[in-house]
Amino acid sequence: MDLLARREHSYQELEQKLARKKLDIRLIRQQLDQLRDEGLLSDARFLESFIRSKANSGIGPIRIREELIYKGVNAEAIKLALEEADFDWEAILYSVWQKKFVNKPKCNKEKAKQVRFLTYRGFDMNQIMRLIN
């Protein structure tokens, strides 16, 4: 409950955290199932919260997807949650770009730097190239 009080967690994420404390895995799963049944643990709520938080801090959908996969979230659930997320990814991309660079690149070296930065932030190469060109 202490972990859930701080922020939303996925079932898999909580299971991994608790397993690291050398607790019985059957007891962990039993308790997590009970929390899920009571509505206190929800993967859908976790996905929504995580995506909103990352998008609001300028992270794109590709990096969000990778971070969620790393946390053990089902790829199909991630795809569905990203499709349902009501974000204008191009506007977020533009905002991130504008905060960091302000001006369009003047040479290939600057262009490569901007592309690397925006790719690292998790934006689609097609969107990046449309913005920079």
C-alpha cells in the first residue's frame, strides 16, 4: 500500500519490487490480485498516468513505449493506451524543439544534433524531419 500511495504502479512492476524483498511470490501475487480486485491496483490507470506524466515532460511515444516495455507492461496494452491518449505529439515535439534549439539548423552538423536529441526524446523520425525541414 505504501508503494501505491506514492504513485500508480503496474501489477508487474509491484510484483518485481516486492520480489526483490525476498517475499514469497505466491503471497505477493495473492495480495496483488486482491488489490486489483478491489480496484486499488489498475494497469489501465497506471498506463494513463505514466503516459500523461511523460508526455507533459516532453517525452515522445517511442520512448514512452520503450520505458513501459522495460517495466514489464504488455505491448498490446501499451499500443492501445498510446492510441487512446489524447495528445498532439507534433505539438509536444515542436515545444521540446523550441525550448532546446529555437532556430532551424544552419548546417548538417546542427541538423544531426537536433535529430539525435529529438530521437532520444522518443519522437518519430518522420515528424522530426518535417519539423526540421
